[in-house]
Amino acid sequence: MKLTKHLHRVLSLSLPRKAPAVNVLFHADGEAQKGIGHLVRTLDIALSMNRPIQATFLTFTPNIGKKVLSQLQEYYPNTNLQFQWHSLSKIKTKKSKKPLGRVGWIHAVDIVYEKLLKILGKKAFHVLVSDGKYPWTKKQILELKKHAHIILIDNIYPAAQFSDCLIFPTDHFPESQKKKYPQDMLRTGLDWTWLHPAVRKLQNQYSRPPITFDTALCFGGADPAKLTLKMMQMITESGLFKTVAVALGQAFTHTTQIKEFAHNSPQIHWTIFESNSNIHNTYLQSKFVMAPLGLTLYECTALGVPALVIPFDAENEIDAKEFLSRHPDAGKIFLSHQDIKVFIKTIQGLLKVHPPFNSKTFQIGNLRDNLKKEILIIPF
């Protein structure tokens, strides 16, 4: 009997033990004003964790989050991750009577902070992953750090340097700005960018499909500047196009106008995609893609598809010029306030100088794997 117990004890010690589950609080927002890129990226990071995690998700719109989650889950058939959802959609700020999701990062920061603190106080979390441009104060971040290891993604504000890890998942972050942050906690560059799992899958294709579209319009999940409709108007006026793909984001507020315009412009064959789930194949079937500086541009770069980069605001224009200065093969820039003559000339130049290129030269899209390593080395 004693020998049996001893043998059982020896065997149990020698068997590989399962890694303890990491309790992670994810926070990201996705809706018409902010777009849904932050939300998609954070949900994908959560699904890709091969270490057991207990996931809690805080967002303005759990309904959009759950739709995105169901689309992403097809790429992770062996993951049974269950989220506990917390909503911010019904909270209103003192400065505005509008729902929180419509008042922007700055006005919402205090109430989101209080909500995060409340959730962290009720349950022991190991890590907080917050993806977004909230202007946290130093005091707020230090208080959050008392409850969990803080990883901030895409946070441009100075106090972000007081987090445990700060990730800028881009390759357009200015060198001059890097000096403002402690180098041991800053992560940025092509190796820290994120790609949708569908793009990672397409990267392994050996040949491109036949060209079906003259161009594809892909202005993200929300398109708050309504550039999709404006570019459709310029496309029609230019006379350069016969077949055009149009991607409608889940948080578009001008879908009806887009469909009406397409219906009233039969001289062009418009193919409208109601969901972005298959849009990545469309990139490869297009001569070039129209998009702002953002996730779509990085996806096109990873697939070797040239882009006409159309910034949605002044800040996006600065970032676009920085990116294209580093990667001129990626495409050309066009400003939406420029006239039709510039539009035509820019496109002609794009097609002449920027045919499909070898995307293998870009080591892009490893945020998912790098962040898993980052979490694994955290001492719990």
C-alpha cells in the first residue's frame, strides 16, 4: 500500500503539469465613431492564446463584439474560450447626454477607468490588455497597476509610459517619438503589427487569383468620414473603372446611401460585400485597393497588393506619409479634398509604378505570437 502511494506520488510529479489559467481582462471599443479595428484585434489576440486563460471583455457594444467573435472563431476550431462580457453602452458621461460610445476617447476616459477599476476590484486578474487611445492619467495607470499587469495597445498619450508594456502595432511610429518612452517597455515595428487570421492564411498561397475588380474600396469597420461614398462618386466621374468592389463595415451608418448610389450608377458593375469576412480574397482579385492608413493598408502590404491611401483626417495623413516613406512599394497617397484631375493622375501613376509586388520582403504581423510570449514571462 505504501509502495503504491509512493509510486503514484512519483508518477504525478513526473507528469507534465498544465499551465495555470491566466485571468485576463480585455478592453477595447468598436462602433461607428471609432471603428472596430481595436475590437477585432483584441478578440483575435484572446482567441489565439494557447495558454489557458479566463477572459473578461469590457466594451461599448457587446453585440458587435459577439458578431466579430463568431466570425473569428472559424479560424480557431479547437479553442473553447468563453467570454464574460461587460457593457459600457448604457453609461453616459456628465459632459454629454449622448451614449458613451459617441462622445470620443477624451470625454469617456474617467467613466471607463471607474468601470475597469470596479471590475478589477471584484475579481483577481493577472493582466489587463487595453487597446485604444484613452488619455489615461499617470495616477489612473498606477492605480490600475495595483490590480494587474497593464498592457496598453495603440495608446498615444504620455501617461502610457507608466504601464508595464506599451505596444504600437504599426510601422509608422516616428523615431523621434520613441525617445519619449522607456525602451524596455516599448514594442513597435512591423514585427509587432497584427494581421487578421484570414490574411495570414492567404499569405501562404503560391499564386494570385485572376483579377476581377479594377479596384476595391475598403474603409474599415465604420468609415466615420464616409469616404466610401465620396470615392464611389469620384470613381463614377473619372471614367476609369468598370468593375468595383465595395466593402461595408459592420458599424457603417451610410449603408443605405451607398446602395442607392450603386443602384443609380449602372455604368459601373458594383459588387457590394455586406460582411468583411471574405474581403481579403477581394484584395488579391483587385488591381489595387483604396483605403486609409490602417489595418487594411497593412493587410494589402502583407499580400503584395498596391494601395491608393486616402487619409480620413490630418493625423491619418501624417501617419500615411510616414508609412509610405518607409515602404514606397505599398502605394501612393491621395487626399480626399483634391479634385478629379489629381485623382485620375494619381491612379494612372499608381498602376504604372506599383504592380503587385513580392510581399515576402515584409516580415509583418507577429503581434499575436509576440504578445503571447510577453504574457508567458509575467511572474504571477
